[in-house]
Amino acid sequence: EVQLVESGGGLVQNGGSLRLSCAPSGFNFNNYAIGWFRQAPGKEREEASCLISSDGTTYYTSSVKGRFTISRDNAKNTVFLQMNSLKPEDTAVYYCAASRLWSVWPRDMDYWGKGTLVTVSS
């Protein structure tokens, strides 16, 4: 069964930090780029906040660059998202997704997790 299971979400204060994890299974994780997407309440899912390729190349949108860090441990089949200096506008359900393509667009993702909620209080 193909799965991506996110964990680590929760409630934090403005300026706080969280570390999300994505644990894929059921497919060749090392052959896919992994992205983190977010969907804020009442809004459509955005393009990827960040991506990491199979060889460790990263991409960040301007809204998270300098605050978020994506990393992957292929040996452990895990992708991480370290989120620092969190703001209320970061509040969203965060989804981990896998794609054979190098793309920021949700439509290009092959597999999706069910999401983990991050709430940042003001």
C-alpha cells in the first residue's frame, strides 16, 4: 500500500518552531522528489512551500525561505520539515507529497499524505 504519513503538527505560539516528518512507504522513495504543501482554512491548496529532490536539491517559496528547512534521510525513508519563526499566517494543514517530476504544482504530485495540522497562535 502506498502511503505518506505526516506527523509533528500541533499548536505553537507566534515565533515558535515545529518539526514535521513524512514517512513514505509502498513505493521507491529514493526515485521521487518530496514536497510540502499547505492549505490554510478557507483557501485552496498552494503550490509547494518547498521541495527536495532525490539527490538533496532544495527549493523554497519566498514566503518560507529562510524560516523553513526541508531535508531527507533516504536511509530512514523520512523527509523532515523544520519550521522556525512561525507566524499565524503559517496556520494550515501541511501535506507531504511525492512526485516523479520536479514541480511545485499539486496536480503533478503522484502520492499524497493525509496531512497534519499546524496552528500558530498570535
